[in-house]
Amino acid sequence: MNAFDQRYARQHVLHGFGIAGQEKLANSRVLIVGAGGLGSPASMYLAAAGVGALTLVDTDVVHVSNLHRQLLYGMSDLGSAKIDAAVRRLTDINPLVEITALNIRLSNSNVDSILPGHDIVVDATDNFAARYTINDACFERGIPWVYGSVARFEGQVTVFGAPGGPCYRCLFPEPPAEGTVPSCAEEGVLGVVPGIVGLYQAMECIKMLCQVGTALVARLMLLDLLENDLRIIGIPLRADCSTCGKSPEVAGSQSRGGKSQLGESQAIKSTTAGAADRTMPFSVDIPQLSSRELAARLASGRAPVILDVREPWEYEIAHLPGSRLVPLVDLQRAVRSLNKNDDYVVICHRGMRSELAAGWLQTNGFKHVSNLEGGIDSWSLTVDPRIARY
């Protein structure tokens, strides 16, 4: 048995993976944007698993405050560029992997020179601008990417841009206003949380590259690690999406002519294989209510129950009087206290999360559910300008 066979022996014997899966990994090239809390575990396990080539993009240096969650680094790396320290550690983990380190910040101006040649991208960033850049560039080239985010004790993971699946703008059409979303430095994060989320990202990469299992395409996994709660909600394709919709606004976004080795069969399997009762399915037949129509109903005395599925920090910025805050991640727990025969209007920032929630409520026996079209932002624009916009 040669060194290659010995290194991956435990993977070679895996039923459904085996040597064929190992060869697919060895012929793959993965781009990891960010070498911090998510990039550390993702890069280590992808390198250890035998991905043929990794490209790391990061401009940060190792700081002592990184060490509780970024186990790619140690005390001897303090003050070093992260990508330099990462190359040393990853090479030590697996010298068979080709590693390219780019000490630059990914942007619209350089993504065209970085992205080509990669089969999949891992979003290990912590800023919205990079995610929108990754999303639009990947969609243009037909390259899927694995999204991950963390805060406090919670995390999210999904795969965007796969054949037949939604893109990031389907879920988040526009970035939030600057300063409205606190960073990890501001609200904190338990070190093990990005470790777990980064490992999920590595696993999704392997499943997509090797076409095994059921990938998180069109499904967003929500992790609450403090309560040991895991749930999955559906992500629909948006016809009005500015990147992948019927009339895309992003230049070149009608093309999927990239290099990706992933086929249509993987997309079909990923989007149709169920997660049983853990999944929030999406219904396409959801009544839409405009802000003016809701205002008229409130004025007539026929007030519905208004469920606000945003996050608490958003609710503090602006909310409708009398509305009930039920963050989307808590919806499945909260239904026990809701009467299925009541009349509900679900609201969020701009109507996307509330549409997901309304669809889930419909499929779980709630008979009178509407979505507030355009969300609280529309309410501020068309009904009450005193409601703050963000």
C-alpha cells in the first residue's frame, strides 16, 4: 500500500464513497475566502480529506483574540500573516495538497482573476460585501458556493448557486444598512461554534464535489448549539431575484457556463431529497397583503395577529404596534402557543423571511395566513414614515 492509499484508507472503504470519491476529491480545486473562524476548520478538514488544490484568500494577521476559535494557528504564529501560517499548517497536515495563498481582499475588481478554475467556493468571510461578490461571480460562472455564518451560539449553513438551486440574493435580496448588524467582535461567539459550522461547510463541499449524499441546496440549516436545536428551512427560487431571476440585473448573470463538474442529477437530488419533519417546506400559494391593505384592515377593527419573524435587534429598530416577535429560528417552537384558526399576517424586513414562515405555517395546518409584501420597509414607505428604515 503506497502513502496515498495509507493516508486515505478509512475513506477508501466507505460504501458509496471509496476510491472513486477519493479521486474526485484529488481532482478538485476549492477556493476558501477567509482564513478565520470558519476558514480554519474548513481548510484543515478539506486538506486532510485529500482535496487536490486549495486557494486561500485573506489579508489578516494572527492575533491572540483569534486563538480561541481559529485552531489553524498557535502562539508561534502571532503577528504572522494568516495565509502564511495557514500554508505551513496545512502543508504539515497534508503535503499532497497544492496550496495557493493570496494575501488580498476579494472584491468586484479582482474576483474575475481569482475565481476561474475552481470547482466550488467556501464563504468563510464575515462581511456582506464579500458574500454578494461571491454570489454574483459564482452564479455567472456556474460555480456553487457554501455559505456559513455564526453569531453567539448559533450558525447557518447552505449551498448557493448549484444547478437548479437559489442564490444568495434569493434569500437576502439586499445587504443590510451599514452598522445595523453587529459583528462577532461586538456580540461575541463561542469558539466551538465556528468550528462546527466550518466542519459542516467542509462536509457540504465534499458532498457536492463527490456527488454523494444530500447537499443543502435550496435548504438553510439553522443551528442553535446552546439548545442543541437543528432545523432546516426551504429556500425558494425568486423570480424577481436580481441575480438569478427571470430578468437579472447583475451583468452576465444569465450565464451558467462555468467549469463546475457538478451535474443536474446532483441538483435534483439535493433539492428533492427530504429532511422529513426537520424541514420547513415552502408553499408557492401564499396570499400577499400590501401595506395599505393591512392598514385598512387594522383601521376597520378586523385586526389580524401580526407575527414578526425578524431578529430581536431588528424589532428594536422598528416594529408595528401590537405585533408579536417570533424570530424565524423560533417559529417551530412557538406554534404550540398559536391558534391555527386565527387570522395571521407574517412580517419581516422586506418580505422574504416572512414568506418562508407563512409557507411553513400553511403546510402545518394554519388556514388563514398572509405575507406582508415588502415587509416593514414597505410599511414605512407607503403607510407610516415614522417607522424607521434600516
